[in-house]
Amino acid sequence: MTDWDTLRALADEGNEKAMDRLADLADQRSDLDALNELLDEGNERAGEHLTRRAAAAKDLLELQRISDAGYEEAGEVLDRLLD
């Protein structure tokens, strides 16, 4: 089993640290699909990573999408960029 598979199995069992580690690994790999999947599962760490990337790129639509997916901090970043 790969590190990803092991962490995924632990996360599926409800281990929050494993879920956060998955988000960190996905970010390190620049795996946006995995980060989006984790965000859809309600993972805050994935939201942090995606928000950081979108803010750096000044991608307002992406920040709105992340906010709409439930990560409120993305909306706050969006508001700051629009001011």
C-alpha cells in the first residue's frame, strides 16, 4: 500500500489527522483533483491549501467556488481582494 492508500484508509475510518495529511500530500503533489475531492468531503485543510493557491493567483472565481463548497475563509479572502 502507498502512503496515500494507507492515509485514505485511516481517513475513511474517521481519523482527522490522516485526512489533514492527505490534504498536505495532495498540496505537495499539486494534485488539485485530490484537494477538490477532499474539500467536497468537508476537509478544512484542503480548503486552506486551495484558498492559498487561488489567492496567490488572484483567481476570484476559484475563491468563490471554494467558499460555495463550504470553506468560509475563502469568502473572506475574496472580500479582501475585492476591496
